[in-house]
Amino acid sequence: MRALSLLVLLPALLGPGLVAAQSLQAALPDYRLLSSTETASFERALLEALAEALEQPVAVTQQPGSADLRLGPAEVGALYYQAIPAALTANEGGVSEWRHLRNQPVCLAAASPYAPLMQRFGAQPREYPSTAHALIGLKLGECRAVVDDQRLLTEMAELPEWRRYNSLLEALPEGEQRLRISTSDAALQAKLDELLAQWHETGKLEELIAYWINEVAFEAYVLADTLDCH
């Protein structure tokens, strides 16, 4: 399985309906959920799906203050994911409790919201450019555990290539991230709320999430295979 195309929403590629529409500017969170590479991630793919559904091009902006759409942790807006931190560690030489991570390196994806939580346990956060890279950091022995979303790590632990690294530490509910899509435009927010509700009901959102969990697993497999060849 190959990753979805990166978010390059050029009007010429999006069909007549999107050519005439004004582009929406979207601000992504610093932490990229389910990131398979330095650039590809679930939230970018979610924006592609939104652009198609809204029949309006969407482009990522580096100026959050002027964005039409904002994705990430929020109290209001259309919910697209609930992430709860957990940890994956080795069966042999790993750790059995969070407190055992004191003074130990922990692999995290870049800008992970779980870094402050790890510091509370006395762990030493070590950042990687994507979720897949953080996972490989564990296999390389660069950390004692990788900390990320519970669902992702649970599914990774079930894969045969992770049988030596499938010990899970319990999830930490206090680190939960409720990720939403919000906008100051009431009419657009109503559309987003309705759209996400439909995607929850029909399973479209679940399919997209499952796809990107597989993408992270695939990219981690490729990275591990590349390392084995060297």
C-alpha cells in the first residue's frame, strides 16, 4: 500500500467544480497525527477528503491566525479523532511500568503533545520527523519505548514484524487529545459538523483512519527493511 498523494490541491487537478471556488486556508497542528513520512499524514489526507466533499479547494497555511479552518486540539468543532497516549516497548529489555522510564530515552513524533507528560515521569523525550520514524527508533535501540496514540500502537503490536516489540504500557487518559475541525464561519462550521457526523455514521472517517494506520505500519516496515539492508 502506498501513501496517498501529498496535499497539493491545484485547481487544475480538482475538476471544474473546484476551479471556480475560492480556496479555503487550513491551519494544521504542529503535531501530525499518524504521520508516515516527514510530509504525509492523516490530517493532510483528511483535508483532501474535505476539499472533495465541499467542492472547494483547501490549502495549508503557515499563518494560523488568518486560517479559515483549524485542525487540532479544541473544545468546539467537528470531532475527527480522540487520541490517548500509550507506550510500546520491547518484550525483553523493555519496561513494564511508566515509572520505569525515569531517566530513559523515549521516542516521540515531532511536536508530540505527550512530551510534557513524559517529562513528568522523568523520561527523556527524543523527537523524530514522523510517527513511523519514532517507531523505528525503538527498533534501533535509541529509546526504551515509543509513545504515541493507543490505537496505533495496539495495532502495531499485533503485526508479526513487531513480535519482539509488542509489550504495551497502559494508556494515560489524562493525556487525551480531542482533535477537531473548527472555523469562525458559522455556516461553514455547520457544514463541517454535518459532514463529519455523516462520515462517522457511514464509516468513511473510520476507513480513512484505518488506511493511515496501515500507512504508518507500511512506512515503518520499509524503513526497517532499508536498515536491515545496510
